[in-house]
Amino acid sequence: MKITIVAIGSHGDILPMVALGQGLQTAGHQVCIATHDTAETLVRQSGLNFLLVRFDMKQVFDSEAGKAGLESKNPISSIRNLARVVNPLLFQLGFDYWTACQGAEMIIHTNVGCYFAASLIEQRTDARHLFAFLQPKHPTRAFPSFLSPTQRQLGGLLNLATQFFHDATLWWPHRTAINDWRQQQFKSPPLGWNHFKQCRALRLPTLYGFSPHLLPKPADWGDHLNITGYWHLDESKHWQPPTELVNFLAAGPPPVYFGFGSMTTSNPAATVEIILQALAQTQQRGILLTGWAGLHAVDLPDTVLKIDYAPFEWLFPQLAAVVHHGGTGTLHAGLRAGVPTLIIPFFFDQPFWGQRIAEAGLGPPPIPRHQLSVARLATAIKMAVTDETMRKRARSLGKLVQSETGVKRAVELVNHYYAT
């Protein structure tokens, strides 16, 4: 079977889709990953076919509007600011999306697929369609939407009601741009006011690539919704650690990791200073990953090392704790490593995962990025490295996550849906 996976997003968004693609190809399918040019080497080295989708997420986050969106305290304002950058790019993205899916017998839509999947289905491409998500996108009474202004439990009905907020926040800022693309591409009528609800009504089989040990399947989700476990891709197989990093890890007690992945900030120097002061107050060593945020510093103490890259599956088990933005890739790497996690959420699903980590006792309560301070960070670091109950919970969950076979389970489900 010819399968196209359309993967849009940061490195952490694309990595699990490549892992899923590898599993499907090993099972005998012909897999193509349609994604950004920055991921072409990763895709081809993984033995998969590559198709270009012209949409640069880094360009979006690096723009002034993108940074304003990430730094806003208001989720609606964040989405609106990001929409100012994204909407002019949607026509090209939609064209590339449509082109990439030609000839596929199965199309696996990821996050951006929520906007385009219904249009492709309307065109009767004769392909099977599945969703593959890293965040819980279907309504439930079990917990609030990951875009809810509060991540506290609200009760069944109110948890369910937050899905309306979710749909409006994600659909309305892009509605006009998507409908313009539909009209120009297919001469199709505009999609309705609640397109996401209409899309869910199709009951497309959906694979959720996160750990059921962190977020079990809600009782009110249907049989077409499946939490398989995370889709892990080992990046360390052909990687050799630099001598400086090996020596630093051996020179003292396990350090604390800091990295914010694809999240950008207008003042990275201020963030670095907060980190350095908090480490000094807690007498901890640290590793600082630069990432898209540009967390650079000219004069670091001997107790802190700056790195540009290291595979998380190699690095994280050697650490005392991990501090990051809450992206699902970094999140699951920390869970697998069995070390406490502290999340500094910026936006989107990150506050949701921060709350789940805290509720499970796997790390301190999350610190929203705009509330980050030396005192709060130092208190959280001390808790993460000294709370033995928290550390035992993290180790126990790590063993469970390591035992998951997310890719294998996802491949079984894909084969099942294809056969029915």
C-alpha cells in the first residue's frame, strides 16, 4: 500500500511521524513523508520517500508576529498573532498538500490535516484517510481541551464545553484563508462555522501517539480513537557524542537540562540569566540546549555547558531533571528517561502537558513562561532533584513508557483499517 504522511511542524512534531513511517515501511508498505525541506535528510536517512511541503514553521516563530504570539498571556491573542503569519502561507501549503497526496492509497493527516482533510475527502481521491495526532483533539468529559484557559478539572459538562473554545480558537482565525484556498483549488463552497465538529463527525480512524500511562483513553471516546503509545525514533544510532559533553557529564553530579525547542523569545539573554541564577542558588550543574530560542550566553560558569544538539534518548537518562517547554517529543523523551520533568509552557498543548505532569507527581507544577523568575525556577529545581517520592514515580513511569510499543500498535491498527 502506498501511504503518504503529511507532517508539518517542528523537529519534535516530525520525528514521531518518521518513526511511524519506518514502522509502516517495515511492515511492507511504501511510505512517503511530505514535510519541510529542513527534514529531508532525516526522512531519506530513515529510508522513506520525501515530498516537499513549502511551509517553514521556524520562519513563523521567528517573525515579530510569531514571537508576539508565543509571548502573549492570552491564548486567543497568541493564535491571532500567529494567524497573521500563517494565513498568507496557507494557499501554497494547501497546494503542496494536495499534490503530495496524489496517488496515495492511504493518507495519514497530522495536526494541519484538520484544516485540509475534509477537502481531500470531498475530491474522492479513493484513498483511505486516517488522523495521527500527538495531542488529544476529540471532546471528552475526562479533562478540558488542551487549549482551555484553565487546565484545572472543571467537571464533566464544563470539560466537554471547553471543546467549543478549542474549535473556535483554532478554526475562526484561519477560516477565510482555508475557504479561499478551497474556492481557488477546487471551486468548492466554504466550510461551515464549526468545521472541526463536522470533520469529527466523519469518525475517521485516529491514532494518538502519546503514552496511555500519562493520559489514559477517556471512557467516552469511541473505538475509532486509539492511544497507541509514543512513536519513538532513536536518533543516537549513528551519532557520536562530542568529547566536551562526555567530559562534562563525567566531571560531576548529573546536571539539569534546559531547552525550549522550537519556541522563540524576544529576549533570550534574560532567560539565560534566570537559568544561571537559579542553578547557582540550588548549587546544580546545567546543560543548556540552544534550540530555536537562541539560548546563547558568552560567559558561562564551568558548571554549565551549552550544546547545539544531542539525542535525548542518549542524554536524558544521565540527567537529574529536564526543564523544557512541553513539546510532546521532549516530554516523552523525559518520561522514557525516568527523570523528573519541569515544564515552562509557552502556548498550544504545553500548559496541558505541564498540568498532567504535575497531577501525576512526575515533576513540579508548571511555570508559565511569562511567570518565570529566579525564585520560582530555583524552588522547582530543588523539588525536582531532592523529592525522592517524585523521583521514584518518574523512574517507575519511565519503565512503563520504555515497555510501550507505540509504533507496532499503530501499524497493527493501520493494517486493520486498511483491511476493513
